Amino acid sequence: MGLEIGLVLTAMLVVGFLCQWLAWRLRLPAILFLLVAGIVLGPVTGLLQPDRLMGDLLFPVVSLAVAIILFEGSLTLRFGELAGIGNAVRGLVSYGAVLALLLLAAAAHWIGGLSWELSLLFGALTCVTGPTVIAPMLRTVRPNARIANVLRWEGIVIDPVGALFAVLVYEAIVSRREGHSIQVFLGTIACGAIIGTIAAFVLGRLLRRQSIPEYLQNYGTLAAVLAAFGASNALAHESGLLAVTIMGIALGNMRGVHVDDIMDFKEHLTTLLVSTLFIMLAARLGWPLPPGALVSGIAIFVVAQLAIRPLSVLVSSVGSGLNWRERALIAWVAPRGIVAASVSALFALRLEKIGMAGADRLVPLVFLLIIGTVVFQSATARPLAQWLRVAEPEPRGVLIFGSDAVALEIARALAQVEDLRVVVADYDWNGIRLARMEGLNTFFGNPASQAADRKLDLTGVGNLLAMSTHRELNSLVSVHYREAFGRDKVYRLRNLSPAESHDRASLAGSLLATALFDEDMTHTRFAEMLRDGWRIKSTRLTETFDWPHFIEQYGSRTVMLFGVEEKGTLRIASGKHELEPRPGWTVIALVPPL
């Protein structure tokens, strides 16, 4: 039996990885492929039977996994960021979310045949989008900046808020089903909130005072989350999920506590858990589905897509300044994701155990809505954005990885080009701080991380310049963005000259991204030239002052960096693409001191 469990879990890890990889290649939410894989392995073929495989361990394993997922999601909610999100987002994540919850609950009751209790739980679970499903869709749809910002921030903020909604509704249902009074229900809520707050305070103090060594911080945080979950459940039955949600929100908003490394670890752990958990949960779906569930699920999806979401957006965006075209696309895009799938399956397990009628219909209806919104919106959102004329043109902006003197000098020069969006990304806070002081768009962190997928705004950006001093990270970021931007849009500034490059890593780097500027240009050489008085010069060429005149004035040692055509197209100089500037171009070149 132990060997069988080991083999099945290993197979699930492999299938989960393949689903995540396929989602990355196709730029679609991974949840779609994970759910389909689970359905194929479970109901269709019968190869995976989670209840038989895990036995009594199924519920506690799923509970712990969902607790970690909820903590990671709630850790991203920063109250300090809410002030700048705009009226439309504030409406969507507050009264708009409540309106969507109630309308979805009504649809689940009258169309899906769920009791009002389960219908409210369905509404709480499915009124949220999420950054893990929104980010891939935005990269494919490429709407204008106003739409992208609304959808991105809605996903970031409403993910933990929706989890809190769902947990509170679930607590109310369980309390009522077990015959508890309102005092017991409020006591359960209070217990979860207090335990979560205390756990966040204690962990935050330890992290802030460096009482936990850096290499143990991720381990300690994971242990603290699971301890808070277990302790809260022990003191008040079913209060653990609320405790970890409150703990994540509180810890993420504590001053002086740096949780970026913890978030990176939790993102990787969550990817692993989601990949295996969703396959397992989808495999538990009974087949055939409960009578009428398939038709009801499709009908609820149609109502949610064509009526509930548009009405919620219409009400939420009053006074926001969005035009009707922008509102129409926002109303069309609302894919459901991780919170809805994982939490619904966990709650259904518990509700089935306490004998609640209709609980077996909850997961199929939620999964059908997830699959419907992801597939339908992924296929139709881009054509709709083009028809509404709210899609961005071919992106020509630049993402610069690195924030040292060389990268910032390049960023300053490119930022002067009209309508060219430049974003500087790095995990070096000092460099990012300098970039922000100069008014440049920035992202603090690894641009190849999952946090970047959620929060890095790449609207209008279609080129990568990997200019970090770390060769390995340049290669990693180049791989990440080669699929998103295209291989011919990814460039790197050499860390070693061709004569110094003999190892496999250097060879791999040359294959991953085109080398910037001339054959002998390296990061070290560029930095030395700047220290020696070389400067970046931007000049518009004319019929009377063309490129030969420019060379004559500034010298033959001038290094061509970029060219901007009359139509605004950015041309990047490289060993593969030698530029031939023409009158009407704006040339950006590195010129020697006069």
C-alpha cells in the first residue's frame, strides 16, 4: 500500500508539472489543465481514486494544503496599496463583490437547485477572480493600461477578501447545522481572528528582530502557519482557515517585516500543492454527475457571464472615469481560480461528512464555472478587445532587468522617447530606490517570479534587456520572457566578452538571448566607459544632419545603442542586427568625451 501511494503521488507530481509547463507554453491559466487532467485520471479512466488511496488522511491533507494556499493568498493584501487603486477597483472588491455574491447565490438556488445555505457558499466562492488566472489572460489579451490595472488589482485584492467571505459563510453553515447558537458562531469567528492575529504578531516580532536565522525563516513561517491552523481548530472547531487568513493579512501589513523571501518560498510551495491538490480534487468528481448538475452548471455560467458580471461592473464603475468600451471588456473578463476550486472542494468534503443534502453538487457547479470562464474568456477576450478598440497595439516598451549605473543610464535615455514605456526591475532595493526617485517605472523583486506575474505591470512592454551583473539571473529571466515576448525580443548585455566565454553557461546564455550592442561590449566595459566620461546622446537625424554627420561630430568610436523610427518603432543594436539609421530616426548612442 505504501509503495502504491508513493507511485501515485510521484505520478501526480509529474502530471502536475506537465500541466504547469503546458500552461506556461500556451499562456493560459494552469488551473484549466490541472482540472482536466484530474477529470481524465479520475472519473474518465478510473486510474486515480483519491478516497481509496488516501483513506482517512484525505481530509486533513486537503485541509493543511488549503490552509497554506489561503495564507499565501492573504499575505499579498497590503492596505497601503489600496489608496491608489481607483474607484472602479474599490467598487469591484466591496459592494460589487457583495452584489455578485448575492446574484450568484440566487442563480445557484433557482437554477442549480442548491439550498440557500449552499447557494450563499457558492456565491462567496465564485464571486472572486484571482491573480493566477488573470495574469496569463492579460498577457494574451493585452488591453489598454486602464483596463489592465483594474483587472490586475481586482484579482490581487479580492482573492483574500473572497477567501474571507467564503470562510465566514462556511462557519455560519457548520455552526447552524451542528445546532450551535449565534454566540458559538461568533466565538468561533473571534477565536480564529485572535489566534491569527497573535500568531502574526509573534512571528512578525521574531522576523523583525532577526531572532530566526535567515535560512530557517521559511521553515519557521510554515510551521507557524500550520501551528496556528491546528491550535485554532483545537480551541474552536473549524476556525483554523479563518485564523490563517487573518494571519496572512496581519503579517503582510506589519511594519518593518520583510516577507518577500517568505512569499517566494510560499509561491513555490503553493505551486506544488496546487498542482497535486487540483488533480486529486478533480479526480474525486463522481461520474455521471449528480442529476441535472451539468445542465445547471452550464446555465449558471451563461447567467454569470452575460448578466451577473456585467451588472456588477456597471454598478461598481459609476464615477470611475472608464468609458463604455473599457467597462464592456472588464465585464467580459472574470475567470475564477484557485480559491474557488480548492476551498469549495474542502468545504464539500466537510459538509458531506456532516450529512448536508446537496453538498455533492457544490464542487461540480464550481468546477464547471471555473472551466467555462477560463476557456470561454481566453478564447474570446482578445477578439472582443480588438473589436472594442481597447487592445494595445504591438507592444514596443522595454523591461530592463538590473538597476546599477549602466542599467539606469540606459533606462533614462529610453524614458525620453515619446510614448515608450520603460520598466526597471531588480531585487536590489538601492538601485530601485534611485530609479523611483528619477520617476522611472519600477518593480522590486525578481521579474521571473510568481509575484511578478501577479504585480508586474507589463502593459505596452514587448522587449527585455537583461542587464544585471548576475549572469545566471540574466539567463533565467531571458528564458522566462522568451515565451512571453518572443525570442527576437529578448536581449542581454554580456557579462563576459566572447574571448572570456568558454564554459557551457556562457554558451547557453548566447543561445537564450541576443547580445546587446557591438561584439566586444560587456557590462564591465560599459561601466568603465561611463566612468571615463562617455555619455549617452539622443539626436534626431535629418536630411542635413544624418548618421555620417553624427559620426563625424562625435567620432568613429561612437557605439550605436538604439534607433527609433519615425513611426515610433524601437530598433535595438546587437551583433545580429546592425542598424542603418536614416533621416527621421532618433538615434541613441554612447559617445566619447569631447
